[in-house]
Amino acid sequence: MTSGKSDTSQRVRDAAVDLFATRGYDGTSMRDIARHVGISVANLYNYTDGKESLYWTVMKATISELMDEQRDALATEACPAARFAAFAYTHARYHTHRAKEVRLGNTPLESLSPERATKVRSIRDEYEGMFRVLIRDGAGAGYLTTPEPELASRAILQMGVGISLWFRPDAPLTSDYVGRVYAAFALAIAGFDEAAHGERCAEVDCSAVAAWANSAARAGALTGELPGAPA
């Protein structure tokens, strides 16, 4: 019995993700979700308190998973520039394989109750705050030189949302390739100072250097020199 309910709960969440992503939050009703799952509306309320609650459950699970992946990625890097690049790489890759879920994070807050809107805003701010800290650390080390760190962080994060709109798993560009080139673009936006990094970074084979070299212009990616790049 428990297993059956757990399976239905997952199908409810999956249906919500599919419908919210394709029809929008306002364009999706509880009846739509129930029909998608194949249960009655009355039965649907055994698995959620309502549409807002269901949206919040999916949203919180998605951002929690993304933040866990970011923490794992950052734990492997010591150099501030490498940590910045690792965050950008992970951000981009996550948007390639969780496209529907991450688009939910851009639901207009006006569609939600003040309480839910505050919670969504808080969790967005927490994630963005992680990235701003990395830019600040990189600037402190002399590796990132942008005079507009807040605008830079917003621009980089917003590019991730764009990936969720155009990336297709069956396209020539692989998830890893997109992540690596995206990390190089992020370094450029943040004003990566390659010379200063080379002089001051004590890391042997620092991954920031590899990330920087993986921009399409530097690595000749458009001619297929990078694994995963189009031939």
C-alpha cells in the first residue's frame, strides 16, 4: 500500500512538472493534473493540499537538488576562480537535464500567495547569494575584475534559464560541452584576469585554466576539437 501511494505521489509531481512547464502555472488546474495522472480530483487531494502546495514541493525539491550538486562541485575546488567556474559549469549542466523543473523557478510571483511568493523569493535569493560570494571571493583574489558583480551574476544565472529553453538531449551539443563552454563565458563576463591568475594561483593544473581554454573561440570548438562539440 505504501509503495503504491509513493508511486502515485511521484506521478502527481511528474504531472505537475509537465503541465506547469508546458501550460504555465496559471494555465494548469488541479483537474488537469488529476486527468494527467489518471485519478479523480478528489483522490488528487490525498497527495497534495492544492496547486500552490504542489508547486512549492516541486520547486523546493529542484532547488535543493541543484544546491546539493553545487556544494559537491565546490568542495572539489580550492582556487576562487576554479570554484566560480565549477559553479557556472554545474549551473549550466543542471539546466540541460532538469529543463522543465528549473523553468518552474521563473513562475511569476504574482501568481502565488504572498506567503508562497516570499518563500520562493527567499530560496532564489539563497541560490543567487552562493554565486555572488564566489564572484566576491574571485575579486578578492584578483582573478575576477568585473566592476558590476551583481549584474554579472544575474546575467550568468539568467543564461542558464535560456539553456532550459533551447537544449535538446538529441542535439549535437552535449550537456558536458555546453557546461564547459558556459563556464568559459561566465569567466569572461566576470572579467577573468588570466595573467593575474597565472601569477598568483598556487594550484597545479588549476581547473579554472581548463575552463577558460574551453571557450569556443579559444579551443576551436566549432570545428569539433572539443569532445562533445559539433563536428
